[in-house]
Amino acid sequence: MPMAFPAGNAIAGSFWPITMRFAWPAYTNEAIFLLHATTLVYFSAFPAFQQRGDSLYYASYLAEKTFNPFVAYPIVALLFHRVDPGA
């Protein structure tokens, strides 16, 4: 099993706690961002009561009917960007 330091080195035992101390804030930020992004994607898809699909469903339906996906999908992208400017 490869190690970052030789087994006899005194620093080898403290490598894992230091790594976790530096990595944990970035990991928690990423987990919070993932929750934030998935929530915004859900709400930007505007599911409604007795509605058959979300915004991507209607964009694909419009693209199939008009054979022009370059109109429907950018509209949905602009809608999502309006809801979440950080994305």
C-alpha cells in the first residue's frame, strides 16, 4: 500500500488528520452547492399541479413538433439562468 511518507517517518501519522482538516471545508461547500443547485433545477422546471412534464419535457415536445431544437432549448436555458444566475 503506497503511503505519502515512509512508514518510519514521524510525520506519516499526522498526514491523514491534516488532509481532512484542509479538505473538509471544501467538501462541505460542494455538498451545500449540490443541494442548492438541485433545488433550483427542480423549481426552475416549474412542475405544476396536473401538469404532464417540466420545462425540458415541453422543450423537447416543441423541438419534436417544429424540428427546430435551437429555439426551445435556449429558452429553457435562459429561464434557468434567470432563476439561478450563478449557474
